[in-house]
Amino acid sequence: ANNANWSKWSPCSIRCGRAADGIQFRYTLPSEEGEDAQQSSCDDDNTKTPPLQTRTCPGGSIPRDCDDNNNDDCIAEFGETWNVETVASGFDSPRDVDFHPTPGLHLGTYAEGRTFHPSEEGDEAWVVNGGNHSISIVASLGTPYQTTLSRRDRGYYHYMMNGTALSFNKVKNSGRSPSRDSFNYWAICNDNTNTYVDTKEPNYFMGPTLYDSNPQNRNTVNRLGEECRDDEPCYFLHADMLHEAPACTGIVHDPEVATAYGTVYWAFDTTGNRQTGQLVRFDFQQPHGPGSMDHSIAAVRRYVEIELERGPPGVHSGMVVHPTRRELYVAVPGANRILVVDADSG
């Protein structure tokens, strides 16, 4: 561990007052050769250096009382200055948001009788509405053409029930075969034990649902399940689904490039052992595509040693994979902590 390249220690979480000890942290930095220091540095017992270290700092020994008018007592939350601005509203219990890697791909220039302007600058935000089991697509975000369209699965009561998180595959140049590449696909995580809108007993046959955001190839249908025309309401048609993570509150796409299709997602499954949730790795492997129900081709790994505590109902569990360090960061709301996992440790 002594050979690791560490960042500087963070400021103490306690800056004034007579509270208990605070916490400082530091993290490993890439080596000069461009490799992850965690991968190249080991302790004497040949174990990997942890990616994050913490230590206590003497908050209780600081004699000065806290003063709201003294800037030295505070640590800026978003930097020295920040602005909070409402750019869109009207959502129904929003749980998560992600940005489409190819704005305009899904809606085009005309959909459901409405005109869109994907050629204009502006991101496209997809918001999960847990309250009405839908996705709100905020197109041309921040431009004069900004507008919102909501859409859901025709069978939302199973495929998009109480959605809590979503994540896009944003790996554009993966080197995969175009016929297999799942760039622009997305998955949604459902916090439900498959009760069909509370009309049936829970059977726990629930998990993440995979979609292709390209509107071609019957990835969207009308209310009759037929090809959707540009002038009528459209519904998502799922590309695959796995059923090993009911009551899921967090999901993130893994940007790895080793698998054939790029459909690996990590999920925060709060079911676990009915007391503590667990981390689950889903690889849809070969999506069955729209109109099929063959869910037999997949690989699911459950990491029972990683215990996760959920927060209150409706609380999202944020997850992100570092693009180069191969570290999975998991927000654990029930324990008020951030967990770091080596994504390739097995």
C-alpha cells in the first residue's frame, strides 16, 4: 500500500465546534504509466490497495464555536458559487434522470402529431416518473424548442412498474459488430415485487427491463400492439427483461467493451435476504428483441457479500461506473454512505 499514488487528504468534515471526530478521505491516482494504481500496487500480503482510504480527524478538539458568518467554518457544497434553476416541471414523483447519448434518435422530427427539433443544440433528458409509471422525454433541453413528451410501456404494470432508475448505454465506439452493438439502448429498474398495480399477490418475478431507443424495428407500438404511426400515441416495446431483482432502486450501465452486445448493467436489489439488499450484475447477453418473450439467454451474478440498505420508499440509489478505473460507486441511502466496488474483482 505504501507504493500507491494517493491524492491529498480531503478537509476534515468537522471544521468547528465540539462535535465528535470528523472524517477525511483520499483516493488512489493513476500511475505515471497510465495504469490504475489499485491494479499495480499491493500490500505485503499480496492484496490490492483499496481505492479509497479514510481516517478520523479531531473534530472534538477544535475549540472554536461555529459561526454562520465565518466562511472558514463551511465547506462549499457545489463549489464557491452555484445556481439552481428549474428547467422543466410537471413530473409525477420523478426518481431519476439520464441524458440520451443521441438526442433526437427516438422522437425524430415528428412524433405523436408533434414537431421536434433534434438538429438544434440541446441535450435530451429522460426522467423516470414513479408515480404514473412513465418516462418523460425533455427534448431540446435549454433551447427555445424545449418540449416534453411522456411515454410508457403498453404493459407498464409489469415492465415499467414504479420505475426508480434508468441508465443508457453511451459507449459509441465500442468496436462491436453493428448488428450486436447496444449503443443507445437503456434499462429501467422497477421497485415492485410484481403485484400488477396491487391487483395480485406479489410473486417477485421482477427485474430490470431493457429497451432499444431506436424507434425502428417495432421498438414502439400503438395501443393495439401494431406499428405506431407518427400521428398517434406510441408505447415502448421492450427488447429484453430479467427477473432476478424485484424491489430494485438503482441501476447503471457498465461501459465495458469485452462482451459481445454491451448489455451489462449493475443493479441495487433491495430484496436480498429480505433484510439487507444486495448488488446484482445483469448481462442480457443477446437481447431477444421486440415481440419475443425468450428470456433464457443471460448471465446474472449476485454478490451476497455486498450488503446494501435501502432508503425510504421512492428514494433512488445512485450508481456510476468509473470509465477507466473500473470502480463501481454505489450510493447506499439506508446507511448514508458511498460504497466502492472493484467491478472486475469477481
